[in-house]
Amino acid sequence: MNYIRFFDEIALSDTALVGGKNASLGQMTQELASCGIRVPYGFALTSQAYWFLLDDAEIREKIVLLLSQLTNNSDYAEYARISKQIQNLILSAKLPEIIIQEITQAYKKLCEQYGADCSVAVRSSATAEDLPDASFAGQQDSFLEITGIDQILIAVKKCIASLFNERALMYREEKQFDHMNVGISVGIQKMVRSDIGSSGVMFTLDTETGFKDLIMITGAYGLGEALVQGEITPDEYHVHKPTCNMGYASIIKKQLAKDHKTFCLTDTEILELAHMAILLEDHYSALKGSWCPLDIEWAKDGIDGLLYIVQARPETVHSIKNFKQIQYRLLAQKELKVLVSGQSVGQKIAAGSVCFINSLDQIAQFKDGDILVTAMTNPDWLPLMKKAAAIITEQGGRTCHAAIVSRELGIPALIGTGNATKILKNTQLVTLDCSQGSTGFVYDSKIDFEILSFDQEHIPKSPVKIMLTLGNPDAAFKHAELPVDGVGLARLEFIISSVLKVHPMALISPEKVTDPTVTKFIEESAYAYNQDPREFFVSTLAQSIGTLAAAFYPRQVIVRFSDFKSNEYRNLLGGSFFEPEEENPMLGFRGASRYISPNYSAAFELECEAVKRVRNSMGLTNLACMVPFVRTLSEARQTVELLEQLGLKRGENNLALIMMCEIPSNVLLLEEFAEYFDGFSIGSNDLTQLTLGVDRDSALLAHVFDERDPAVKKMLILALDAAKKVNKPIGICGQAPSDFPEIAQFLIEHNISSISLNPDSVIPFLMRQK
């Protein structure tokens, strides 16, 4: 046939003939089917058929004349007028008989394979799409669940006409593509029955930071169109590439969509998709000769239960990004009022005036630099989005249209807020902060911020190991780009309070909780985990810890077991049913004393199970454990023995146990404590408190609390000297080095092994080493 190519007859080298989408489908069909990549079979109507149609209907010159009316000053209405006229020319033209015959013949062959009148997807595939520097995402139309040759022919003409819809015209003008140098092919592909299954999108990197070692999968029940258009919020899954390649079950995140009761993919299916993504990325990177991250569409057939790849294209934001480090930071000195929160896109901050837009009829109301607030955008909104300082939507996930376009435009977006149009007011001045991780915030009023830029090649080397103090897993991939040696302190209590929010004993003994609000939270949270509250706690905690360990892999990440005080534990959901009321919680039931107590050991077991899962199941053996507030040698011995009983034996599978050095007894007996631990980390906050006898929470004594006090410095020297004597590494994970450069310098002079800093202190510290 002259104008038809089946998928097993085409490859990436045929992009000019069948467009980027069809060329990729052909490449996968030809080269990767034997490796387990399932691609629904189909065929492509070539771009030659498109040019034949224009000439046979004698409309090519008419289209050129209409396009000549577009200028740099053309507004949306002008694009819409010309688009409509060109599309009408194409839709009114009759498909040449030879093209009708060949499509009919090819469809008959497809029906012989899949059954009479098989349902197909009819998808546009322009010859200038899916390029490394231009995605053309959503520019042309596709049609799903089309049955019968008559409906297929109608859909084919609509696909061809969509080459000239207004959004496609505008995008090509923006990218300076000659409209008449771009052809279009149409793919006719067996329809995967994801309408009774599930579907989604996956990227072979983190879409926000460009972190290379991640497979990010989004998915939802039903067809993928609703997900891409942002009509639904999807589940989100993260898989760590290196350990997945080593055969581990390295799912480091499973986030259930708000309107889902159960995950749309099983763990086995998540890992199968991840392996497919890795295979595809390796294949396309080999063809390119350099790293080629991919944007992949997948679908699960509800009838045969199998997973299919229905598209793979180059990712077009981070694959060409300049990897110079840019950090946005708010300069507010007071607590900020959060108006709205949602999923962040863009890692930037923007401030401006809110402008509600429901349709393009309101485009005249929108001014350059406004913040666009709407339920959800669609591809026709591109000219509006290009004028926005930021975008806020009520619906959608990280792979919806608004998220994809905002990344390409380089502006921050807050996706899936749920209530932005109800909370925010038109013309209200707000600040959108997407710089803190996967959750972003809208603050009341315009807040000043700064932008820090640096090139890692010109940053001085540190004379000592630099580690991070990090508690927020959402920011891990972003901070992993910093020139550091790992994480010196990751606080489990931060994860418990911000992610889990519930007291672990309330999950172990829910029958003791009489608060219906807490009971409801536990039931709803545990539903997706086979209604097992303990599994909810362990899985969620393991995923957060795993994210931290994966972000810095193979660099060491030291996670500290929870160090809540009893008053802080009481503030968790259900905490009042299990926690004592202490006069001085700072010196009370905390740290190692808590772990070995019958009142808490069952909860500590859940923490250990989460850590064990990260190390053994996910394969993230760069994770080390730290024990806080060990008052006595007896507590040290009992804690180490308990850890071994719970499957965390020191030295086994290279497990390192670190002890916080934060009590005078730790300093004075450091050589004896060294028998039980592989190293130490100075907690300067508690060590200062206990050396000076100052409650660090007391505002009345704040002027006395100072890590630079001679007594504290003498304690630091004693600890450093003792560690050197027993040849054990000793770092510091307290606040002092981040707040006081002179303390950091003092520690370096006394041969400290490592210094942990807050992320925003790393670059200033290193620049001082010049």
C-alpha cells in the first residue's frame, strides 16, 4: 500500500513519514516486543496522504493564503478565525478513493487479528512533534473507542484538520516552525480497554527537579484522557531506578488519589511498569547516544489484565535544562497565613494579583503578570498561560495539561487545590510558593523573596564532610543536587507529625481510642492498606524514609528514630489516650528510655519495621540509624539488643548505628558508649541546654542559651577528642553550625568528621571556604 505503514514496518527514522508518535510506536513494536514491551498493534496513515489530500482537493494554496494573514500581533480571535476557515477546508474535502481503500484494507487486517469491528484509537501524529526541544503536547486531536470503518474515516479527517486548530497554530508560531513544513500522519491502533481498567502517564525522572534516578508513575481508573486534561486527580507512585534494576521492590512512594478507595495498580504492576520504563529509557538513550528521559503513556486492559505502552516520547523540560542551581527563598520574618495548598509544580515563587478565568471569553480581563486561578486549563489556553506569573487549579495532578505547560513555560503552578476559586478573591494580592517540595502554598499578600543562583563547578571544596539536616521527604530530590556527602540527620518525628499525623499506639490499640474523629481517620487511612492500621503506619513511614535514602543514594543517609517529647506526642491524633502529662517533658519520657519501655516498645517496633523494609526490601542500604537521648550505658546496651531482636543488627548488611551525643554523660563516657555504636553525632541544642541548665524552650532564658559559651565549647572538645581516641567518626547535627559560622570553623579546627547543615546554609558555608 502507498499510504499505509503497519507499526512493524516503521521506526524512529520514519518520523518525517509517520510523525513522532507513530514512529515511536513502530520503534517499540519492532525492537522491544521481545523484551516484554506490549504495544497494541496498529497502522499509520502517512504524511504523504495528508499532502495528497491537500493537492487532490486543491486547498493547499488556500491554506497558505489564510496563514499569511497571521502576524506577530495577531490576537486569539484572529487565530481562531483563521483556524476555523482552514479546518473547514479540510473537513469539507473528500478523502481520495485510494486512501479510503487502503485504510479499509488495513483496518480489515486489524479486525482479523482482534475480532470483527474491533475498537480503535485514532490518534494524530504530526511530523514536528515529540522532539527533544518541543513537546507539542496536546496540540492535535485524538479520538478513542472508534468502531467501524465509517467512523474511522470521519475521525481521520478530524485528526488531519486538527493540525490547524488555534492552539497548534499558536504553538508553531511560538516555536518558529513553518506551518507548511509540518505534515501530519494518523495512527489507527487497537484500543486498550482501559475504560474498565486503568491508565496513566509515567516519566523516567522527577518532573519537578529532573532527578534522574526516579520513575514517576501517575494513574487512575478509566481512560487516560480525563487524567491528562486534569479532570481527575491520579494516584502517584515513585520507583527508585538503581535498586529496581538490582531486583528490589523499590517503590518509595504510593499516594492515593483523593477520590480513590484503593490504588489503581498493585505493587507488582507498579514494578512491571517501572521495568518497562527503564528498558525504554535505556533503548532510546542508546539510539540518541546520550541520556534520553521519557514521557510514557500506559494503559491496563480491564479484560486481559495486561499492561500496555501506548506512547513514549522524549521529555522536553529537564532533558535540555541548564543544571545551574537556582533556589527561591521567601524573606518573610513572621508566620505566614496559608490560604490554599496543593501539589507544587516548578520549584519557584511568584507573587501577583488573582484573576479568575472560566473560559477564553474572559481573556481580555487577564493582565500580564496576573496569577491565573481556574478549575482546570486545557490546550486552548496556551496564550493565556503565557501571560501568567503563576497558575492555580482546583483539579488535576502532576501530569495534567496545566502542569505540563507550566513546566515548559518555566512558571510555578499549584495543582489540585480543590477549593482555590472558593477561598481566593478576584484581584487579591497573593504569593505562590512552590519552592519547598511537592506541596505548595498560597499566602495572603505579596511577600518579598530572593533568587539564588550558583554553578557547582565554581563552589569551593569543603575541608570536612558536609551533610544535610533534612526532615521533609518532599524536598529530598531538590536538595540532593547540593554538593553534599549525604544526610546527617533525618528526623522521624517530622515525618510522623507531618505525614502520618497519628500516634502509633492509636494504630496498635485503636480500641483504646474513644474519639470518633480519630477513629474515623484511622479507618479511612488504613482502608487502602487492607484495612490494617499498622501496615498504614509502616508503609507510609517506609516510603518517606525510602524517598530520603533514594534521593541521596549511594551517599549515606542517617535517620534518627523518633525523638518526640510526651507533650509533642500528645498533640498527635489519639495521643492523649497514651501519653503521660509531665512537668518537664524536655527531660522526661523520650529517646532510648521510651524505646525500651513496655509503654512504647510496640510502637518502636513499627519504626524499626519501616527502616528494615527500606534497607532489605527496597535495597537502600545507604540508610544508617541513629539513637537519640541515650542517658546511660545500660540504656545503650538494652537499645542495641532490642534493635537486634527487631532485625536491625549492627554490622549486618552494612548497618551502621550512630548515637546522638547530646547529654553530658555521653561526652564523659563516650569511650564506653563506643562499645555499642559505630559513630556519634553531636546534638548541640540539647548539649547546650544540659550543659548550661537552660530550658531551650524558655523565652525568658533565651539570652542565656548560646552554643558559643565556653562551657559548651569545652564539652565539644572533650567529645571530639574522645571520639578520635577510639577511632570513631563524630559529626554534628545540631543547629549551631547553620546559625554560627564561627562554630563551624571551631569544629573544623578540632577535627570534626562531618558537619550537618540546613539546606539553605550549605552554599553560603562553602563560599566562605574560599
